[in-house]
Amino acid sequence: MCEHSLKEARALGFKAMQYNFVVSTNQAAVNLWKKCGFNIVGRLPNAFKHKEIGFVDAYIMYQQLLDY
């Protein structure tokens, strides 16, 4: 899904992609986005209520696609 989204975004001329809500405790998802070239550019404190550990942060992840 990530690779397809990046390919389509580039084909459509998007300059960047951003995912607004990646739960910080979901290390598999964080690692996947990083592997696809995304960086954490922001943190939403206590934005997600985890059913076992309570409120945790969410990340905003970003990747520039085209040079300006």
C-alpha cells in the first residue's frame, strides 16, 4: 500500500506525502513508514487511547517526493 501510494503520488505530481496519525507504540508501523522513506516531523501528545496502556502519542510522518 505504501509503495503504491508513493508511486501514484509521484505520477500525479505531488510534492510530498504526509500521514497524520501513526500510533507511537505501533513500532512495526513506524518502522515500515521509515523504511519507505518517511520521517517523524511531529508528535501529537496523548492522541490515542491504547486499550492496555492508556493514552499514547501519535506521530505525523512526512516524505518529500519532488525537489522544489
